Amino acid sequence: MAKLSVSHISFIELQEVVDLLRKVSGYDLSGYSKSSLKRRVQRVLDLERMDLFDLKNAITNIESFRGYLVNELTVNVTEMFRDPHYYATLRSEVVPYLETYPSLKFWSAGCSTGEEVYSLAILLKEVGLYDRSFIYGTDINGNVLETARKAIYPLKKFKLYSENYNASSAQDSLSNYYTAMYDAAIINNEIRKNILFSQHNLATDYIFNEFQFISCRNVLIYFDMDLQNRVFRLFYDSLCEFGFLCLGSKETLLNRDIMSNFKVINKEFNIYQKIR
Amino acid sequence: MSKAADIVLVGGSAGSYHLIVDIIESLPPFFSSALVVVIHRNPKFKTRLEDTLSTRLHRPIIQAGDKTAISPNMIYFAMPGYHLLIEPDRTFSLDISDPIQFSRPSIDVLFESAAEVYGSRCTALLLSGANRDGTDGMTAIREMGGKAMVQCPEDAQISTMPENAIRVNDGIDIISDQQIISYFRNLK
């Protein structure tokens, strides 16, 4: 059966929604990939049984709706040790550099519900760097950060997470790092202590610290070229000399002007090092 | 860089692999459309499909990269593990949100976004498969004035996917494997 939806929005109508949201709030989605954003706006319309008029009305008149909308329009799919070989590559190719620093700051940008932050923390623990590390996890979406802070995840996800962990050339068992109760698991406190989650909008906010390591994986695919370039610049400015930038496996810095300031550490996983 | 004015989409799942290889082998050396293939495959296992075909046919066959232009005379595959979409400026974009119809890449997602951007300059073919992905995409393509074709269920190794698309989309073109090959042999 064909799906019945209240109304189908066009790209022009999408632009009207984006412009309106920008005018009445600080949220600027104008640099987002259009087709993917349109799908997600359509999803909200279908879920809420709204048409375009209702949507614009709610954006204009209901303040809490704006935050809800932005949360619904951002993609929050993540998992622990996603792309296990990426973590293995960090161990073999990045950790040896990081070991030379007396203290380390990490930034996980667009961290969603925090699974990547805790994966990184576990890796740092295992290579003996965690006690001199501090990790900032940021996202535009306040709801997901709340989940990240709680560090409680459905236990059923841990089968996949353990498989990922075991494939990441880790030596231990993932179960050493969480405590399971009923159908949930909480990440142990020793992994959580050097982490701060905070709201940050890559489209509009600026540099807030200097880092030895920034990871931003599967976030930039939702941005257009101009916004991607803005974010690359922000990362460049936020990295110390010889700091590392890790992108998603389909997000490349090659063919960008800023690449001349980086060298490729690993091409498959898009790991770069700032060299000038 | 010039972008293709027309786009031809092929969506396949279980049982479509060999026909997709035959389709690509039958293509003329030059055509002005862009061809985009989405096939369900497991991202956990590396497939060398693109490289193998590319080497054998002496032409580039690549995975559609994020924010890259859709060029004429090119054969693109949707990469496993990501939805593939088309932007209004005729570039590709990727999306790693939840699977649709248990699939990522989803045929519906690609077809619906291509229908919107290319309208009547969009042609899509749905092949064998064991789920119902592609049906909504076929509807969208017809609504936007494009041409939608379904593999004849008798020819399909697994007929669920074509049958579902035919049931929902009254009067959709149903074509045999022979007609499919002939269509792509004469692709403009």
C-alpha cells in the first residue's frame, strides 16, 4: 500500500521552513544537505500529522517546539566501536604520537548519545593514557547529550558492541567496562570521570579549546560543501600543531584547500594530522 | 564539471546480482545519462564488485561519494551501509540514519530523492528481491513524471520485490530480462 501522508513538502517549502526557523531561533540549518533534511522534515510532518502551515505555526509560536524539531531533524545513529578497524588503527597509528604528550585533550564533535566518546575512553584506558586525558563530547541536540551523560544503554545493544570491541584488536572484554542490570547497562565510573558533555553547534559556534585529537564521524555527510569547509576550518583552528583529525570513513579531506595543512595518516579511515 | 541531464536507476536485492552484472556488461561505451545502482549488501563484508567490474570492462565504476557531481556516462554504486540521496544541485549525498525496510542503502530513499530532482528525466528499474523496498520509490518516480519499470516476476529469482511494486503501482511497465538487456544495450 502506498503510504498516505498529510502533505509532501517541496525543496522550496523546505527552504521556507529553514529560513523561518533561523529567523525565530538561533538554529541555522541552511548548510544542511537538502534531500536528507527534507526527508526528516517530512518524517516530523507524518509523525505529528501536520501540514506545512501547522509546522510554520508551531515554529513561530511554540518555543519548545523549535528545540524538539531540531532534535528530530538531526540524525542520532551511533554505536560503540563502530568500524572496529578504525579503533585498531588509532591504537597502532595514532596512540604512539599521543603518548608523547604530558596531558591530552580530545573533542568528539557531534557525539550524539555518547557511544563513541566511551569507546574512545575505553581505548585510552587500555593504552594507559586515560588518566592524563580529558574528553569533550559535543552535539547540537540537548536530548542526546542527556542520554550521553547518564551513560545507560539498552543491554540488547551490547551484543553488537562486544563484537565490535573484539574486532577492534582490544585485548580485554567489553564487559569489564559496564555494569548490567535488568535490561540496561551503565558505563562504569572509571571510564566516565574525565568526560564532559556539552552543547555545541558546528554550524554557528566557535572554537572553545585546543585539542590534540578531534573526531567527527558521520556528521559532515549531513552538511553541504560550504558548511563542511567551515567546520574543517573550525577543526583546524582547534587543533594544536601535530594534532589529529578523524572523520567518518566516507568523509574525506582530500580535494579540499585545507588539506595542504594536513597529512594523511590513514586513508581508509580518514585520519589526518595537522602539519602546519 | 558537466552534470548528467538524465538519470537511470537500478534497484536490486536478493537474486539480482547476476542480472546487474549482465546489465552493466551490455552498456554501450558512451551514454549521456548517469547510471546509479543500489543493491542490498552487507557492509560487514568487503565486496570487490565495483573494482572487479571496472577492471573487466575497462571503464570506471565507482561508489557514489558524498557531495560529488553526478556525471554523464558514469556508473555509480550506492555504498553499503549508507543511504544514497540526490541533492537539488545534482550531487550525491550520504545518510547513515536508520535502515528503511530493513535496508541501508534503501532503494526507496534513492528513488524518491531522484524522482524529486530529475522528474521526467528519471528512469528506474526494480529487480529481484525478498522484501518490499523500492515500491514507494516506484510510486514517487511515476508521480513526478519519470519512467518506472519492474522486472517480470517470472524472470526474477525472488519475485517478492517486483510483485509488491506491481501490486501497488497499477499499470506499471513490466519487462522481461531480455527487454532489460536490450534497453541498456541501447541506453542513450
